[in-house]
Amino acid sequence: MSEPSKIVKTIASIIFPFTMVFGIYVILHGHLTPGGGFQGGAIVASGIVLLLVAFGSAEIAKRVKESHLSILESIGALSFISLALLGLSTTFFYNFLAGSNFIFGRIPPFGSNPGDMNTGGVLPLMNISVGLKVIAGLSAIVLVLSLFARSRKQRKR
Amino acid sequence: MPFQEIINIVLPLMIVASAVIVVALKDLLAAAIALAVMSLLLSLEFYMLHAPDVAIAEAGVGACLTTAILIFAIKATRRMEDGR
């Protein structure tokens, strides 16, 4: 299979920032709108995979190492578990930030409202850590697969 | 007939049609793209059934990541007509 054409590369580099912004929006608004950590992470990872398909795995593997993605994934899992453990003075997964007027700590107004970003307590932070883990995991899967396919093809030649 | 009911009848038919196209196509790359189309229509159907959460996950994972994995797998193979 030949190298992707200039049209594919140009369209991919135009669409990529919009995909990133939409994915991060879905992650950050996980406690207000449909979506959350997994959905937003899948969108961001699909943007990275778009670059991987358009520009080839060799170009991306120069900038993103698989070990870096592995570190990012571990950071996501560890921050999720440590946020759950921080509420252990009451129960596991206790929402200790809600109503504390600290970060994400405001109490939402009563009745129907457009939605306040600064609410939810510990849930947005957990959405962010799940999003980090999903981004790193899904991109690492496709990156390793593409590198393996490429090395296998070179060996055949 | 209201618009929503028409959509709810037409969309499953289109999903089944694109799934049949996936099986019928001989070219593997074209079949992978048809599978992505089927996944996209399925996510639209999830949205029509009031499950936007599942629709976003299906659009991200089914339409994009699965297609990319299939394309990389097809890249590592060779067409039978080209000989060896």
C-alpha cells in the first residue's frame, strides 16, 4: 500500500485540533452532559489514531514513545484510586469535595438550571483521570499494533 | 407519519443493508470502510433511542478505532491477485 496522498494529510491536520477540543469538552463536562471519561477519551484517542493513519507510524513513533503512554495510563489509574482512598475517613469513594467551596465544590442551584461547571465535587477529577487512562490505553494499543505491522512488513522484504 | 417514526424504520434497514454490503464486498479495505459506515449508522440509531452516552462511545470506538485497527491489519497483508 502506497503512502497516503496530500489530500488525506491536509484534511487530517485540519480536523485533528477540533477532535481534541471536542474530546476534552466531553471529558470536562462529564458530570453535566452525556459522555464522560471513557467517551471523551475514546474521541481524543480517535484523533491521535487519525494522525497515525494519515502520517504513518514512523512519523508518530518519533514523537510519542509507548513507555510515555504507559506512564500516563498508570498516572490515570493511580489518581483514580487515590481520589477514592482520600474519602476513606467516611467511606470508600466518599465525595469529600462536594459543598466545600473548594475546587468543583459549589452546591448547584435548585430546580432546572443551565448547569454549573464548578459543581460535582470529586466526580470531574475522576472523569479526568479515567479520560487520561483511556486516551493512553487506546492510543498505545493502536500505536504498538501499527509498529508491529510495519516491522513485519519490512522483515518480509 | 411523524418524522421520528420514519427514521426509526429507515435506519435499521440501512444498518442491515450496510452489514450485507460488508459481507458481499471482495476488497478488504472497502469492507472495512463499509463496517465503519454501519457503526456510524448504529450510533445514530442509539441516539434516536435516547442513549446519547452509548452513541458517543459507539462513534468513537466502533467507527474510528476499529477501522484504524482493521486498516493496519490489512496493510500488513498482500492481495491474492498480485501473486507472491
